[in-house]
Amino acid sequence: MRLSRRRFLTITASVAALAGRSAPVRAATLAETLVEWRGTVLGAAASLRLHHPDTAAAERLVAACVAEVERLDGVFSLYRADSALSVLNRRGVLEAPPLDLVELLGEALRFAALTSGAFDPTVQPLWVLHAAHFSREGADPHGPDAGAVATARELVDHRRVAVGPARIALARRGMAITLNGIAQGFITDRVADLLRQAGMRDVLIDMGEIAALGRRPDGRPWSVGLDGHGDPAPVLPVGDRAVATSSPDGTRFSPLCHHLFDPATGRCADRVDAVTVVAPRATTADALSTALAIVPPEHAGPLLEAAGPAWALVTRAGERRLVGDLRWGDPLPSLR
């Protein structure tokens, strides 16, 4: 499986994953037990595939996962005018906000504080500016002019967001929030929790961010290929961990400009080719992979230490290095 910023949700569960079964499970091939769904999540195509020995049970689990994904899409999506986040951005204030938005925005602001604003969910005005610039024919590949960038930067400041269970408010007209650097991980965690509660023990969830529980159906460790870290892509065995990658190539406006904005400059960050983070939760891995693509290289180690048990593979100019708590969990596998 190749890891990228695609919002592609795959759930694979082995026949050994059913907790509490009193009778042996009939041997079945993966093709015989596949239930699949396709749709849209956070504005991009998504699919869900579940391998399970009981078709009816699989269909119920898929329906529950899809319902949760679609519910969260209605909270976090910037592509839906009726989402809670879109309403907040449009009005500048949201009364009685969904608890999921309060929770995730609180996490995003925590990472903003940890990175001294390098990771900042209020960079949406920079995205809007660049999207408008590059929608014009003959646009300068370097991006908008300095004056326009400076004006947009005045609207970027995580410290001017007030978040509480009763109300979320943006301090200035024109401010706007994006959670695209963390929401995929949050949704991945929710689906993983749902399946874990349903008794699934050996599960792989890939939504661009990955949560791996247990092992593959054939008993081998789950493994992912890490895009952006060179060719051939390194392969990382994972289990009971989450993995997320950020790369300038995830979304490019031009060969010189991409979606990872440095709030300090208003321009595209040019520090890494790719960052992959391994952490206990996909929300953490997603946020850290975004942050480490923006912060100065010397800040990577302290950030990982402050954020909790996690480690990262950082590639720049074709050179790879491991950063973080290398003592966390099992010994690090060799990347191949």
C-alpha cells in the first residue's frame, strides 16, 4: 500500500479479527468477503473496503463507518457550504458548535502553540489568495505579489481564535480556518475506534493517513510504502500505530508553489521533500507531519518530544533522516 495525501479510505480486517466468536470461522478468500463503498470525503474521492467472513456483519460495519465519516465531513469540510466549519468561516462566529469541531480545533490550536505558529489553522486566507491567483491564465508561477501576501498574512494568527463549548469566534473579519492538515487523521481515528469497539483486532485504515491495528489477514505485519522519500519508496512495517505523510507534492499550484504555507512568510514552505510521522494516533501523526514540513529543521526533534511519543522520517534534497523518540515502542524496523 502506498501512503500519500490522497483521501482514500481502505479498511481491511482479517477473519481472526472477530472478538468473542465461539465457533470456528469458515476459511474464505479476501475476494469472497469484500464489501466496498465509494463516495466523497472532505472534497475528494474516497472509498472504503472491508474484508470480513460475515457479509451481513460487514455491511453493517461499513454502513456505520460511512455514517460517521459523512457526519464528520459535515463538520470539517471546506467544500460544503453547510458544514459547521464553512459557516464559522462565513460568519466569523459559531454559536453552540459541534463538539467534534471544538475538540479538533482545540487540538489544532495546541499544535499551533507547540510550533510557535508554524502550524496554524488560520492559514486559509493564504490558500484562498493562492487559489485565486493560480486560477488566472498566465499566473506568475512564484505566486501572488508581495502586497497581496502581506494583506492575507494579517488575517493569519491562531492566537485570535476563541474556542469554547458554547461559542467559537474569529477576532477579525476575513479570518478563516482550515483543518485539512489534521482532520483526515481525526476521521481515521474515529473509524479505527468504531471498528475496535466492534471487536475488530486486525485492521488497516488508509485515508491518506493510516491507522494499523494488529496484523494482515495472512498473519504478516501491515506495511506501507512512503511516497516522496525517494525511488524506490521505502517500505515501513507498522502495527498498532498511525502513520501520516506530508509533502509539497500533495497539492501543487505550480512547480514553484504548493499547499504547505509558512505563516511567517505567507509563502510556500521549502524545507522538505516529504515528512512521514509515526505516532499512537492518526490525529497526532497528521498534525505533526504538517508541522514538520514547515518548522525549521532544528526544531523537529524538540517538537516531537513535546508532542509525545512519535518519530519521523524526514527527506530533504534526497537525504533521509530519522528524528524523534527512537526508544518509543518496539525497536524501529529497517526501512527498505
